Amino acid sequence: MRAIRHRLLRALVSLPTVVFLAASPSSAIGNEGADGRFERRESLHFTLYQDVDLDEHSGLHGSRSFEQSVLRALESAYDLLSRSLDLRPDRKLDVTVWDPALFDARFAGLFRFPAAGFYGGSIQIRGDVGMSPGLIRVLHHELVHAALDSAAPDFLIPAWLNEGLAEWFEARSIGKRSLAAGERAALERVARSGRLAFLAELSRPSFGGLAPDAAAFAYLESYAFIDFLARRGGDAGLAELCADVLHSRNVERGVRLAYRRELEQLERSFRQELGVH
């Protein structure tokens, strides 16, 4: 769907679609919406602002129903995040769902690729005319960024870990438990060609400045490494990793505590699994 999903360059990898998201500084929210104003609605853990141009104010396809659906999806994501990664933001989170045209006009300059949403002190989402699987995935993805920032606002988490966890949790929102066959095949081709990045190369603050093809692989490889860790230690291992990294403010130490191995050793095993020797 154009409002949420964005095409991956098929000439590079044989994956049908990819959602590009990033944690980047947010622009100030204006007071103009698609209908002239942002609607505000609250739930236990979220304050929602939305200006998607919906034809009806109430009813099955109206703005009130849409807002309630978004908040239900967010609260469900909050519960799942608490269970799977033991992350619970300690403050009520602001979420803005923009009309697609306004989102594009306001935030297009933040990334070198089309973005479906981002986090920068609050969650900013490129909206849709109703709830969709794509929108639910984006909400789950950005919630991870918000939760990590809430837990350690003064700690710059490397992008491979920040985005890898967000991609992993996004996949869980649709019941996806591991890499798809096409994703793994794409990584193996990249590995055989000698172009598989090292984690040190993916440790920048975000992937927002990467070109579309480089960003696609950066997100995919980050997700694949988190999937690799999940297969070694399950959800409990990832939850311990989050706790140890956030407590120590040191990724290498957090990995060592959670997996009893050095990050370099785990990365070597990951690369060997993909055919890099």
C-alpha cells in the first residue's frame, strides 16, 4: 500500500517490499491538519493526535473510530512489548498520525528514502485512511524506539541494535517468527559477494542518511542479526540484552552479560552462518 509500504529495489534483492523507518529529530508539529486541526484522544499510555482526511467524523470509517482503533493497536503493542522485551515506557507517549500528503511535505527532507514514520521525542506516523496491517507494523516499530529512548534518553544506541530490535518486534506484530526465505537468500547473496556490512559500519546513530539500497540492506542485516540472537536465546535473551545494555550503557558489555560471549564472536558466527568464512 502506497501510504505505508515502499518498494525495495528489485534489482538488488528479491524481496517484495520494505518499510523504511528511522529514529531522527522531529520537526515541530503545526496546528494545521488535513481538515484544519489535529484531533486529540488519549488512552492509558498514549496521547494521540491525528489529522488524516476522513470523510466522516464518526461511524465505522470516521475519525473517532479510526482514533480508537489506533489507540487499541498502540495499547496492544505496549502489552506485547512488555511481555516480549520487558520494555515499558515510564511516561505517556505522544503519537501523531499525519495525513499522508502533509507528512510527505513536512518531513521529506529528513531522509534519503521514503519514510513511513519515525521517532524523535514523539512518534510521527504517515497515516492511512483506515487501520491496515502496514500501519499496525509501523506503530509497533516506532514504539520500540520510543521505549528505548524512555529507558535511556542520554544513551545513543547504535542503529543496528535500535533498528534491529524495532524490525524484529514489527515482525512479531504480524506473527512472523524468523527471516523469510527471500530475506535470507538476499543476505546470503550479499555475503557471497563480499558486501555484507560489519556491525561497526552499522553503528551510526541512524540509517536516515543512507541511500535507498544501502538503507534497505542496513535494516535487513540489523534485523537478521537480532533474529540470530533470538534463535540463540529466545525472547528472554533479547529482554536480558535490552536490560543489560540499558543498565550498563555499554553495548559490548550488555551482549557479554546476556549471551556469555563477546559481540565480535557472535558477529563472526552470524557471518559464518551466511557463508562468510
